[in-house]
Amino acid sequence: LAEVAERMRGVVRDANIACRVGGDEFGILLPESSAEEAELLGGRIAAAIAARPIPGAGTLLLSAGAAELHEGDRPSDLFERADDALYRAKGLGKARTVLA
């Protein structure tokens, strides 16, 4: 997990907020980005993680869900849309980013 987090931090900008959500799931808040930019970032993070094997784990593939904050959203609304998109990505065969 530490190696994945380090590779992820190497790709995200300083303006972004990266954190561990739980288990093997991470979240990134992108206050200055659109959903399309989040999708591109998902691809860059996936490439950084898959670039070389991680000791003890091998080559890992990234699944990601992205969602935009809508006016009137509660914080949980954003998280739930992103989480639903993540599980759709996993269901589609992993190694992809799905927009909510």
C-alpha cells in the first residue's frame, strides 16, 4: 500500500488532496479539475502503478471511479457516486476509470 501511495503521490499535483479511503482504496479530491481531467489523471496513476512490479505484490492494475461535485450535494453524495463508478469499473474488467 505504501508503494502504491508513493507512486500515486508522484503523479498528483500539490493542489490535489490524496488519501486512503480504506483497505486498498484511495481517494483524490481535485478541486481545480473537471471529471474529464480526473479520468485522465486516473490513466496517469494507473500507468505509474503498472510501470513496474511492486515487491511482494507483482504488477497491479488500477480501477477508478470519478465524480463531480454538483451544487446542493452533500459530501456523501459525491463519495457515493464515485464509489458506484469505482465498482462499475471493477465490474467491467478492472484496469479502467469510469465517470459517474
